[in-house]
Amino acid sequence: MGSKDIDGSRPVAPGDVGAHIDDGCSPFEAKWFEREPEMRFAEVFCPPAGKAVFRAWGALLHELRETLFELSDPRVSAVKTGWWAEELIGIGQGRQRHPLSARLLGTQAPWSTLGRALLDHDAGELRAADTEQAVARLLPTAAAVLAVEAALFGARASTDAARSLAVHWLLQRLPRGLASEDQARIPMHLFARHGLTAAQVAAGPADALLRDWGRELAAALPPQVSGTALIRRARHRFDQARLVRLTAGKGFAEPPPPLTLWRAWRAARSQ
């Protein structure tokens, strides 16, 4: 697609991917941006020819995260996980049913491997003993996601990038996941340390526990994710900032837009 962009990558996309005006993806992109508003700032630094894939991939990751981690009924989650697994395998075979899949159809990436990873995703015991176990359980699925992402954007997948995505998934369970069955996947040793039950945390504020959880997630987050796609480098920096606020007791309020834009620019400039 011509010379390298500021991301240092050459997105591999269908020939007409930049020509879409209304292909049914807009509602899914809006859901993603509503949940992760800072990603709008990252998109500013994505070259125009790559924005359609940038948005479709981000919206698809949002749909997968919701399916794997955020549905209250495990039976519904299992059915949707199976549907998405079949859909991802279908992309690799040249067929699709979902608008986001149609946008990505024709891209060369290990879609079938990602589909199988969804089927193998460990949805059993949700409460880990400690933070390292909580992260480790997500790494196989995260690695499969990063393999597709690297292929889409001509970037690099790495163990650090998979850890960054796993930490992102855990961070995104807060705060709404506190009242869910998995208690936002906060590991059991933190409940023991603070002398709290899951019911007590779900019923009211547990600021000290959340600050500790934020510190442990920050420690589990790699310092950087060099060589990865813009979408990953930006997400990594935004999550670092979120964790700083959480450990400082500032909760989940969004940072000022100028700071978010600056972080997005730093991510775009980095390699």
C-alpha cells in the first residue's frame, strides 16, 4: 500500500477496504469508542488508507472481549463464543456473516487459529489464586489475537504484547465487573489480604483493594511493546495511565483530552 506509515507498518487489507461508506460497521465501531474513548485519539495518527481496518479490528476486539468476559449468563457466552469462533474461521476461508468480518475479508492472517483459540479459551475457574495466574490464563487467547493483529498491520507479535493485552482485559473488567460472578477476576489473595469477601466488594467501595489490584496489574504490564501495531502501542500507553490513576486512588475517571492526545502521539512516534 505504498510507503510505510507513521506506524511503521503496511496494513494488509482488501483492495476496496478504504471505499466503504456505510457497510454496517458503524454501530459496532461506536460501541467500541464508547467503551474506549481514548482510541479515537489513537485513530488520529492512523493513515487514512488504514483507518477502515483499524476501526474494524478495534470493534471486533471489543465484541470478542464482551463475549469472552462480560456476559452475565455463561450459557449465552458459550453460544456467542462458538458463533464468533466459526465466524473467524470463516474469514480465513473467504466467507463471513458479520459486517466487521466483511470489512476484514480477504486479509491474510491466522484467522482459523484465532477461532480455535476461542473454542479452547479457559472459561472454567474464574477466580485465580494470584495475579500471575490471572494473567497466565489469558495468555493463550491473547497470543492468538496478537498473531492476527501483527499480520493485519505488518507488525510484530511478542510475549510482552500478549501480556499487555491480558492485563488490558483484566483492567477492562473494572469497575462494572465487581458485581459479576467473576468479581472482575480479582485474584483471591487480594480478598484475603484485605479481609473482604466478594460480596462485600460488590456491595460497596473497596478502594484499598482496588489500589492494590492496580499496583499488581501495573507490575504485570511490560514496560513497552516495541514493534507492535499502533493500536497496541496506544492501548498499552493508555492502560499504563489508567493504572497510575487507579493506584493513586483516582478511580476510573478519564484523563484530560490533551494528555490522551499526547499519549497517542507518543505511541505513534514510537516503534
